[in-house]
Amino acid sequence: IASNPGMELVAICDINEELAAKVPAGVKFYTDYKKMCEEVKPDVVHNLLPHYLHYPVTKELVEMGFNVFCEKPIALNTKEAEQFCALEKAHPEVKIGVCLQNRMNETTEALKEIIDSGEMGKIRRTNWLITDWYRPQSYYDSGAWRATWSGEGGGVLLNQCPHNLDLWQWICGMPVKIDAKLKFGKWHDIEVEDDVTAYAEYANGATGTFITTTGDAPGTNRFEITCDG
């Protein structure tokens, strides 16, 4: 907010009333988001709730006529994701955005331009080793919804890696085949995946790998694209 003079924070909503003391002066505090929206009528509502509330609350706000900017992931499963994507078509009077801000990084934009231009030729291979997502057990214990199928919808792929998965397909295209090995609770006492190795095949014969975990420290973040030019 401070870095964008064109934006003004007008209200915050949280069920924890104690947080009201931390709200900046001039910003209203609510414990009911519907009441907040009805009274303040913000231009945009940022949905920062836990994963299981991303789709249902966004749906409610859209149907109330508000523009919504939702945190990733957009839903817990494929069915909900398809319903989320259908919201904007059903309500053209509003705008819906998703927080995938890494598309706007300078290096990301430059890489996208290079690949799209074809100056390096066609993609032959993609490899992303993204293992610097280390999380201690205390992180997962911080909320009952975390690292559960019903609350989070998944583990490292649904919580940490949506940004990387989004950039992978945005820059390199959508694979036609994926073969993945997932380990559930390999490094933590959780029910969802915290270690993943995936192999991808593309329509032009290119291949790729995507390896991630929240169990490595310090981990690595290396994205490689090999072209035939």
C-alpha cells in the first residue's frame, strides 16, 4: 500500500478481535466480512483467508457485486477450480484476480519474452529444482487447517509451488503428460505431500522435470530451459 499511492487501505476483517489494536489509524476493523463490504463498499476485496475459503468466499463477494483479488490457490480441487474460473463469465460486471505476482518479476518477464520470440529456438528440455521451501513442523502445527486435504487441499504443490507451477506452464507451455511421484508426510507429521518429483512431456517432444520439497534446508532454486537454437 505504501509503495502505491494509487491505493488506499480502507478496512480489514479478521475473526480475531485482538488484532484490531494493530490496525493503522483511519482504517476500519471488522469481524464480519459481509458487513465490512456492505458498509465500506470497497473497490476491491483481497481474499487472504485459508485455502478452503478461497472459492466459497470469493463466490459470495462476486455475487454481492465486488471485485475480488484472491490469494493462491484458487480452490482445493479441480471441481472447485473450474467453478472459480466460471465466476467471471457468470458475472462480467466484476473483475476477479489471483495473486500470482511472480509473473511481473523483471527476470520472469524477460525470460518469457526470450522464449516467446523464438530467438533461442524451440524448447527441448525444462528442469526446475525448487527445494528452498523448507518448513519446520511448527509451521504446520500453527493452524488446524494446514497440511490437510480438507483445509489446504494439498501440501507443497498447493501451498508453496503454485507460483512456480504457474510460471513453468506460462513460460514453457502446458505439458501433455505428467508422471509424478509424491511422498505424503515424508519429512513432517502431515497427511499431504512434502516431497515431489515430476516428469513432463510436451507435444513437440520436449521433456521436463519438476522437483520440490519442504524438507530440504537450505535447498535450491534453479530453473533451466534448454532450446535447440
